[in-house]
Amino acid sequence: IREDPVSLAKLKELEQYFSQTGNGMLRERIKRLKAVKEKGSSEQEYETFKVVENTEAMRYQIIFNGKPDVEVRALLKSNGFKWAPSQGAWQRQITTNGKYALDSVVNKLKEMEM
């Protein structure tokens, strides 16, 4: 897993700086990023794929045992997931929209497993 350029120490430093400048929106964004980082990574395994919430890379990742078929790749792409060869995973940034897309893709993939 590649190192994330935004470390917790850097987030704390930015939070301290922006708390002094009064930029509320940015301060809230930094708090949310910090909360995600502190939560830690998690994994959920399914029959044909694994879902990883990689907080170090700030990515939702879907990992398959082999190369997914054309239909599955189209589903992933249409929901904003990109293939990351360095991670060996289809991934998307951790955001509210990313979580919605992840849930949608996972539900469709579970239906395909049946």
C-alpha cells in the first residue's frame, strides 16, 4: 500500500493553522479527514470479491480474485471506480458520494453472485 501524502500529523498542523484563520469550511473538512484516518481501515469479504476501506490511501477498494468480466468492469467504471495496478484494486476516493457508489456496486455484485 502506498503511503498517503496527508498524514495525521499534517492534518493536525493544518487544523491548528486554520483554526487561527477562521476558515470554518476548511476546518470542518480537516476534522472529517482526521476522523476517517483515526477510524482505521476495514475489510469485508464476499464470495468473489473483497471490499477494503483503506483509510491510509483514503480510498474505497474492491479486489477480485481474478480479472472481472466486461459487465463487472463496466459497472465499476460507471460508478467512478478506477483500476489501480499499483494497488491491485478498483478504487475510488473516500467521500460521501464514494460511499454511495460503493454500496450500489456491492449490492449489484452480490446479486450477480447468486
